[in-house]
Amino acid sequence: MVTTSVALGLTVATLVGFTAIGLWYSRGAVGTAEDLITARNSAGNGRTTATLVASVMGVWILLAAPEAGASFGIAAVVGYAIGEALPMLAYSKLGPRIRDVIPEGHSLTEYAHARYGAAMYAFVLVVSCLYMFVFLAAELTGIAGALSLVAGVPQWQTAVLVGGFVLLYTSYGGLRASIFTDSIQAVLILPLLVAAFAGATFALGGAGAIHEGITAANPSLLDPGFVPGLQFGLALAFAILGAELINQTWWQRIYAAKDSRTIERGFRNATIANGLIVFLAALFGLVAAGNADIVTDVTSSSYNADIAFFVLLQTAFPEWTVLAVVLVALLLVMSSVDTLFNALASIVTADLPRLLADPADRRLKLGARLLTIVVAVGAIYVSLRAKSVLRLFFFADLLGTAVAFPLLYGLYSKRLTGGGALAGSLIGLVVGLAYFPDFSGLIRSIPVLGGVLPAADPLYLTAFGGAFITSTITTLLIARLAPGDYDHSDLAAEIRRLDEPATDGGEVSD
């Protein structure tokens, strides 16, 4: 085992290095709250692609993705990869549309308020913030657990160090610092993952030996038609698509890109890159299932599919290679944590002008930085309670799956109203909850309705798929029946730059 002191020293050195880079790059560049949360029109093709790749790649790809591969085989591997690719592909079309109808925008919550009104705004605000907060806590949980596993580092030490250092450069440098460090992290992450997989393949005797090991352990894992694998993979695709579509992270990158062409190219590039990265990461689990001591029975006290990547690493490599894994995990966590800090801060900063009478720019910047600190402290605390985080993570995904289509359809539909969007979201959520293993009992207790519902799906397909499909169909039907004729030019009129003076006598109106 790598010693605690060595692992901790490597952790601190990596954190200090990237904190220094972020502070140096953003010095003097953040003059206004606008600069802090949007870095508007500052990122070209290469940097846009890099930040889109690095931002989505958290430590979860070394934990959740291999677990899916080890437990459900190649079908789940493909499903996971498709799930990560689809949101990027969707945003390659949504991004230019968002820039076109809301040229001076900042966040999806201010869009929800301007397009749909207060009720839908409140619902979207809760869903978006909950999703990002849980994602943030889960990232800190992942890296803390990884360092505890390989080197015995106390989880609270890792969570505090990572959260504190990333907080330092993101609260000072804002989105500019995040995008710049993301670019470096993306360049380092990709080669390291490829090298790790190639090295494992060689150490285990080549592709033929790996195939034989998997076949001997469980030949179903190599069957693309393996039903549990297909179910789980499809559930992941629905869950990830819905959750990512309401992720404020991508709205920030849309406005940071130089122009609409940059947005389209960046998201298309990320579609391919993110899909391949997740596919490769999930393959580690599939390889581990046949070539390492992996227990996939969730009822067993020896269950370790959730750390299949690290078990495989310890099987295939000498001990010193764990140091490289620590570096990779840290880079992955930092690229996600800095993004989430900024995304959460941007939501509140963009919303403050609606709550306060023409707030000063200094107050907006202070509010953004104070919120980032509060969120960091909260996420560190929650990250030390991994079991509750996991359940909340699934629930947050369900919320996103239910609200994604109703929220974004308003960018195109002239007839969809705020009441219609909220109704579509809530009906989709009810259906999802009815099939959600942890909450199905509440819905089933309802007279008549509970008796006609089939059993909840432990693989979550009916929950996530049902929520997304139902909310989509309901929203389309409501919009078709609605008499409204919304003018999308009103969005641009209602949403302006934060550093521009108000035009209504000093107050920013709703």
C-alpha cells in the first residue's frame, strides 16, 4: 500500500499547482460580476472543447462507470457511453438557439423565470441546484474514498483539502480560471486513461487472455443482448440525458464561447470525446470482472464492483502506479468541482437583480463568492455521508429527467405556458416516483392508482424512462392545446448583462 504521507503529499502538491495556475491566469481579468460568472465570448474552439470534456469527467468515471461494466457487461458500457454523449449532441443545437434568443443571458434559472414565471422558476431552481450540489458532494466523496482505499488517508482530510484549494482559485478567478485549468486537465487526463488501459491489457496477457477471463467468469457480460445490461444501460442513458440538460454548467460554457459556431463545434467534439472516455472507463470494469477478484452480488458483504477499477489496478500493476491513479483522480475531481462551484454561484448571482433593487456590482461579486464558500462547506460535510449522497444523487437525476424537456421546449414553442411546463414536469415526476425503488411505496399507497401499478424496477429503467417520456408527451399535448403565442424576443428584453444599468428608474424588474 502507498503510504498515507506520500499520497497526501502528492495530493497537496497537485492542488497547490493548479490553484497557482488558476490564480495566475485570472489575475486582473475579473473586473465585474459579469466577468466572474460568464467569461463572455472568451473561449475559442480548442478551449471550449477542452472545458466541455474536462467539466463532465469527474472521479465517477473511475468508480461508477467501471461498476456498470463489471456488473452488467458490454450493454451497460455502451449505454453509459451513449448517455454521456447525448447531452453534448443535444447542446450542439440548443446552444446556438440559447445564444440567439437570449444573447446576454447567464443561467437557465433566469431563463425559466423570464419564459415561464415564478412557479416554474422556483421548481427549476430547486432541481438545478440540488442536482449540482449532490454531484459536487459525490465528487468529493469519490476522491476521499479512493485515497482512503489506496493509502489510508482520512476522508475528511481529502474532502477539506480538495474543496478548500479549488474554492480558492474559483472564488477569485471565476469561470475564466475554471476554463483555463480545465484545458490543462483535459490534455493530461486523456493520455493517462489511454496509457492505463493499454498497460493493463499488456500486463494481463493481451486482448485474447482478457477475453478468455471474462468468458470464464460470466459469458453474459460479453453479450450485447444481455437483458439486465440493456435495461441498466438504457436507464443510465435517460437519467444522464435528463440531468445534464438542466445542468447550469453548460449554459455558462455557451456564453463563454466566442460565437455560435464555436458552441456547435465544441459540443460536437465533446460528444465524441466524452462518449469514448466513458466507454473506455467502463471497459475497465468489464476487464476486471474476468481478470480480478470482483464480487458483483450486491447482497454480499464482499461486494466490490464499485471499486473494480482500483482492484484491477492492484492486480495488473506494481504498487507505484497507484500514485498515477491518485493524480488522475485528483485532476478529474478538480475539473468537475471548480465547474460546479462556478455554476452554483452564477445562478444566485444572476438571480440577485430580481430580488434586490439594482444591486451594485461589488455586491453581486461578493454574493457569488460567499455562496461558493457556503456551498463548498456544505458539500464537504455531505461528502462524509456517502450512503445518503448516493440516494440523493439518484433522486436528483430523476428530478432532472422530469423537468428537462418542459424547460427547454420553451426555447422553440410559442404556445407552451408556464403552467403547462410545470404540469408536464410534475406529471413526469409522479410517474418516475411511482417506479422509483426508494419512493414507490408513497405513490402505491394512493387508493386505486397504487393497485394498478406494476412493481418498481430495481434497475431504474421504468423510473427514469417513464419520467422523461411522460413529461415529454404531456408537455407536447398541453402546448398543442394551449392558445398562447409567446414572443421569444421578450427574453432578450427581460434578460440583460449584470453590469449594464437598469432602464426602469433604478430597479431591475421581474
